[in-house]
Amino acid sequence: MTSQTLREARKYEESSEKIIRKEDRPAFHLSARTGWMNDPNGFSYYNGKYHMFYQYHPYDANWGPMHWGHAVSDDLLHWEYLPAALAPDERYDKDGCFSGSAIELPDGKQLLMYTGVCKERQSDGEIREVQTQCLAVGDGIDYEKYHNNPVLDEKDLPEGASRYDFRDPKIWRKEDGTYCCVVGNRPADGSGQVLLFTSQDGWEWHYKKVLAANNDRFGKMWECPDFFSLDGEWVLLVSPQDMLPHQFEYHNGNGTLCLIGNFDERTDTFTERHNQSIDYGIDFYAPQTVLTPDGRRIMIGWMQNWDTCGHRTANILWFGQMSLPRELSIKNGRLYQMPIREFDALRCGKVAHDNITFSDTIQLEGIKGRRVDMELNIRPADGRELYQKFAIRFAQNEQYQTSLSFRPRESILKIDRKFSGSRKAIIHQRRSKVNSEGGVLKLRIILDRSSVETFVNDGEQVMSAIVYTKQAADGISFYADGTVTIDVVKYDIME
């Protein structure tokens, strides 16, 4: 039975969506139907379509009481909005249906597992959010919350574990038919941990163990865990809050973390061997993955930053978009990411320039636009000494530009959007150490109206950022301090 709260949200989003122009949205990134979007939820393949739910406040383009928005796609690039799936309408989730995941049950129904939030007044008068894990089951459009919710609460937590920071369940089914989920939590030391829970049927859940402990290494609370096997390894993705920088690998604030290691399924023991950032840019958080029918592991993240998302133009109708879907692989103990291969079918209008040798600033015929997929090979000019700096500037006119610049001597790649039209002192630059020998670098830069995603060295690293410059600024130019040779292949992207 659909609640009045959910009916109102569905009615509102359907009417509000109609006043948002198609050209004001990204062309091939999922954005909020209306109002506010943050974390991807319930990323799954069900009944022949990819489903993406998302943290959602339909009534305002600012964060508010969390609902679950819902969209489906055949190719992960063109999305159809469906009615909102969940609303905060029960006593245990009255203050928000926070992040979670989805899985298909043996009977063909789809099971959603999410965090219910209920504010509680403490003895000292402070208001805290109590977080529990809840279930809803449905047919791909309508979902009924489980009568025994919540299925995990404070009584299921290990000693010292916080009931206020206990969220974002990611569920999967093992080969033997049993179910597991990982949930982010804050232990007594105030940092973060990932808890493992198990179930025989998907409905009744039991605490198993601490799967991974932060021990104050990577930020504090760990949010939005995802755990899966990939190329013979096991991968744990989390989004730590309040990180300290570590050289160029991790930056201040809310970040992303990938742990690669071994998982003994008999003892449920994860042994991490390698750690790295997932995205090295400005705007990427809370990624979630899905296994495609053909066996690929695909990841999508929220292309935003909690420290900057409050500083923007007033009176906008929607806010928040997802990243480009990325195919994941592991090479030499490292997570690689590339745009899904389906994206290549959207390319058109190829323009190529080979062996362009230059210094100072140049523009190339046919290289412009704000819906662009561009491949760059950068190297020193033959017989010349190593250049000092290379930069590509895009979303550019006489007043505005966003740039990627590379200094080969330090092997540092920098994204810089300080001239993109923002009037606020938010994060506008971020730097990453990249692998480059002798000034050689390979970049794939994908622009979609208000975003840029840069794939470095065939996916060894990615840098994502939102760009707010008006669409009329569509120039692209190249700059060299020293003498540089480049190959450029640029495609326009069909909508």
C-alpha cells in the first residue's frame, strides 16, 4: 500500500520534472529528476534493465528528508525516470531513507536494503540520528516495506559500535544461495569500520564480524561500502569522511578509498594488500557497483563534493548527477577504470590531428564543444629537451576556462576550474601524481555540459570535476611551455 508521503512525492516529481529543459541537463549522465540527488543506491540489473536508485529530496535542490529516486536504463547512458521508490513514512525511517542496495530474490521480486533514520532526543537534550537497516520488496516500480523492520539495529552491533553511524548496507548473494551485506559503522575509537552480516534467506540477518577496520588510517567514519571479487582479487570500496592528505594519493575532507586484497570465504577474513584513491579529482563520492549480465563490474559514483555542493546558483530546479559508468579491472595490483564500452557507440564527428608540434598556445580546427570525447597523446618534441608544462583548456571563451595541466618534471597532473564562473572560494584545484616517463602521457577527456572526467594512462587514474561555465563557452586550446608534440582525436557525442 503506497503511503500518502510517497504518493505526494511521486505527484510532485512528475509535475516538477516538466519544467526542466532537456538542454539544461547532462546529455549522458544521470541527474536528479527534480530537486536534490546524492549517493547512488540499489545499483542493480533486474527484469532486463539496469536500475539506479538514488538519495533524493524532490521538493528542493538542497539536501532534505531523504527519499529514494528511481531510474532505469538499457545501456547505462540513457535513463528513464520511474516513480520515487521509497519515502520516509514509517516510525523507523521517518527522518530519512538513507543509502542502500538491491538484489533479486529467487521468487523474482527485488529486495531493497536501506538505512532508516529516526531522530532521538538524548538525555542531555541533544538530537541524534539513530540508524538501522531496513528492507522493502517490490516488482521494479512499487516496493512494500517489510513488516519486521528494522532487521538490524543496535542489538546486532558489536561492543563499542555506534548506533548513530551505522549505515549504507551493500547486499550480495553467495554461490551457495546465502546472503551477505557490509555496512559502514563507527567503532569506539571514532574512526571507521565495515561490518559483515549474513542471512540464510535475505530477511533475517545476523552479525558476523568486523570485515575491515580503519584504525584511524584513512579519515574517520567509512561510508557507502561495496565489496566484490574482480580479476582474482577482492575489492573493498569505501568513502571516508574527514580525511587528511597523504602526499598526492589522498586529499583533505571526504574522499574515496579502494582496498585490494584476499578474502577467505570459509572464515570471512579479508586481508588487504594495497590501498589507493578511487578518483583523484574534485567531485566524486559514494560509488556503487553492479555486475552486468556479461560479467563486467561497472561502477557509478555521485559526481559532487560535500564541501562544495552548498555553494551554487540559487533557484535551480535540480542538483546532483552521477559519474559516467566505468568498467573496472585490476592490473598489477591496481584498480583501473575506463568508460563503459557502450559509450563508444555515441561517438560521432571524428576529428584527428597527428604529430602537432608547438610551443605557446594553439587551437586546432574542429576541436571545440561541451559534449566531447577526446583522446590525447602528449610527448616531448623529437630531439628537444623536456618541456616545462603542457595544458589543455576547455569550456573556454574570453572570460572563462577550465584546465588540465601537466608538469613532467614533477609528474603532476592538475585540474583547475577557478576561472569557470564560480564566485565562491570553494575547492577549485586538485593535483595528482601520475605515471609518466620522459614527459609521455595519455589522456582521455570526456565533457558533458557541466562536467569533465579525465582518464589517465588507459584508466590507471581518473580525475572528475563539475564545471559550471555557461554552455556558450565551448572553446578548447592547447598550451606548452617548451616544445610539445601531441596527437588529438576528438569526437562529438550524440544525445
